[in-house]
Amino acid sequence: MKEKMGSQHFPVYILLSLLATAVIIPIINSESFGKVKALIIATLSIALGLSVRTLQEVYKNGGYTYNFGNWNEKIGVQLVVDEFSAFMGLFIVALSFLIVIYSLKDIEHEIKPQQFTGFYTLVFILLFSMLGMTYTNDLFNMYVFMEILSITSCSIISIKRKKENYMASLRYLILNTMGSLSVLLGIALLYMVSGQLNMTQIYLTISKIWNLYPTNILVAVGFILTGLGIKAAVFPLHVWLPDAHSTAPTPSSALLSSIVVKVYIFSAYKILFKVLGQTIVVGLGIPTYITYFAAIGMIMGSIFAIGQKDIKRMLAYSSVAQIGYIFLGLGLATVEGLSASLFHIISHGLMKSALFLSAGSIIYYKEKRDLRDLDGIGYEMPITMTVFTIAAFGMIGIPGISGFMSKLYLSFAVLGANKPIYLAIILISSFLNAVYYLPIVISAFLKESKNRRNIMAIERLPKLMLVPMVIIAVAVVAIGFYPQIIMTLVEKAVPTFLL
């Protein structure tokens, strides 16, 4: 790793700009929402530009470390900006930018005007903590950012001030607190063995002595993965997710499902492969347990989704199944498995945000969320339902959409690892996805509406909501036809793990 140079301060500038905006927003007069919008767009544009430049810098000159105040990494705060963190940082900022643009109009339908500034303050703190977790190279700082993320996630769920939101956020808070304590205990056990908190230093120490403390390390990893599993909604630790995602404002649901839970998975990558290393992880048999839970989640998440009537609740259970795909690739502990897992993180993030945003648009325009009331809605909202259909086909695995490539890469990975049973599970899960997504598409475009004739109408949804959805849908199709756009970046990121 190289030491920092002038342009390599960019990740810090991104973090500081997000944090500064979170502080400034409440100061602005709540009646001047136009100024708040301008500040939001300006800050996210700057963050996006700096994220692109950071990725370019890393690919040109290689990864580097950033020590705050020039303190030694053993006692100071250190960021690592490599191919993985720069790529994932860009993914977080870019997708959040589109979701936040959508929210500038949709949020008027979700919460009261006096809550707008509070909501966007939380959103920017949320982004700050997610990027902090992605860049940090210190276990304790990762935990601090994780706690900030948990609290703000809880807050953007409860901001609607309804009974169901309070109940969902309370359940989320209780379970995520248990997850945080589990992670903290695991970190403490790793510190007992290594005497270090810096991830690189722990790796250097544990790689030499792990044979002396296999039980301690296995217990520590068990606590950490259990805690992260709760936060990432891995089956059967997902019980908070359906209520949280279905009751939260649509932009909150999109952020939580497409990005927030992925950041906890990023932490799992770091713990397993940057802190412990592939040799220790495989030697302790950890991948076997991960793949078992992943496979069960892929099936059970879809089975629960089939029985739902509320569109957002159905999408929430679908996320449980899709997280199973990601953890299956992670559990293979191979280059191909990790590549497929990272590819699916990007693919699922785009598809699930498209699904939640289009579902939110239906709720915004028609005030309907029951799946039985969507007959003929494709003629009233053709663009929205086209976006939904593209993303739904991706979830099923229809060729030409990014979801198909995700499953194809994962299928090759499980065959390469000589575990064909998981290929059968992927196929079964894809069939179950079709069971609950296809009826929605059929009802929208092939069934007669009860209240009007099936004549195609002009979409009347605000452009601030339409444009982000269309951009995401185009990206999903583009990656489906040209997966190398993402896979090239993924293949550069994976070697940063397999030390």
C-alpha cells in the first residue's frame, strides 16, 4: 500500500462533505426546502465526482492507506482505499444519489413538511456511516460506524410516526442491538488473541499463531458473523426486516434493502478474508456453515414472499432470498465465488431499488399496495410498471438482465467448487421467484382493470421520480448485456481479499 498523496485525500473529503451537510441541513429554515434540495443535490454531486476520481486514482496508482494525523496504524485511525473500497464506495454514492433524487418528490407524500430536514439529516449521516464502514481498516472504528448506521436506520423507519413504524423500528432496534453486542464480543475475543485492532496488523499476527488458539478464533468469528447476520437479515436472523422495509417510507426501504444491508456484508468480507485470511477461514470450516444458511435462506425467503399480499412486504421477503445468493458466493471462499457474490451485490442493489421505487410510485399515484388491486395498472403507469417488470425479470433470471448474469456466475462458481447441489437450489429459488413476480406482471399488463378500460395512458408521475427509476432500469439491462462493465471492476476487487 502506498502512503497518501494530494489527490488521495478524496475519500476524506467525501466523508467530511456528507457529515457537514448533515449538520447544515437542520440550520436551514425548514420552510426553505428549495435550499435544502439544492444543498442535497450539490453535496451528492460532489461526492459522486470524488468517488469516480478515487476509483480512477486507485486503478492508476494502486491502493493506499490513509492515517489520520500521521498516527501509527496500531493506535490511530486508518482508512484503506483499494480496488474494493473505492468500487463499493462509488456504488454506495451513485445508487444513493438516484434514490435521494427520487425521494425529493416522493417524500412529500410520505411524511410531514416539518420532518423533511430531519429526514435528510438522517440520510446523510446514514451515507457517512456506510462509507466509513467501507473504507475503515480498524475493527473498533468499524463498530462505531456500525452503531451510527444502526441508529440512523432505525430513525428513517420510525420517521412516519405511525404505530406500525414505531413497532417495526423498536423490533429493529432490539435485534440490531443484540447484533451489535455480538459483534463487539467477537472483536474483543480477536483482540485477546492478537492484541491489535487494525485489520492488517491482526492478519499479520493471527496468521502466525492461529493454530494455538483455534477455538478462540472460531468463537470470535461465530459471534461476529451472527451479529452481522442479524444486521444483514440472513435467514433465520431476518425477522426484523419485513416489518421495517414494508412500513418505512419508500426511499428508506430502497436505501435499506439495496445498500444498507450490503454494507454489513462488506464487513463480513473484511473480517473473513482481510482479518483472518482464506487459509484460516477454510481451515476452521467456516464456509460450510455459511453456505448451509445461505441455501436455506434462498428457498425460505422466496416461500415467505409467495404468501404476501402487500407489495413492499413481498419485496422485503424477496431480499432475504437474494441475500442468500450473496452469502452463498461468500461461503464458497473461492475467487469465482467471491466474484459472483460481489457482482450480485451490484445487480441486486440496482434491481431491488428499481422494485421498491416503482412500488413506491404505485403507492404515490394510486395509493394501492395490495397485489390484488393491480389489475391493468400497466396501462395507467406504463413506465413505472416497465421498470418493475425489468427488475422482476432480473430477479427471476431472465436472460438479458443483470440478475441472469448474477445467477450464471454463481452457478459456474458452485460447479467450480464441486458443489452441484447448490446449482439445484439456485434453480429452485429462481422458480420460486417466478411464482410471485410473474403474477404481478401478468395482472398489470394482461388483466382488465375493474375501474377503467385497458387503454395506454401517459405517465403522470413527477419527473423527479421517473428519471431515477428509468436510469436504474437501463443500468440493469446494460449490465445484463455487457456484464464485463461490472465484472472487470469486481475481478480487480477480489484479489484485495484473498491475501
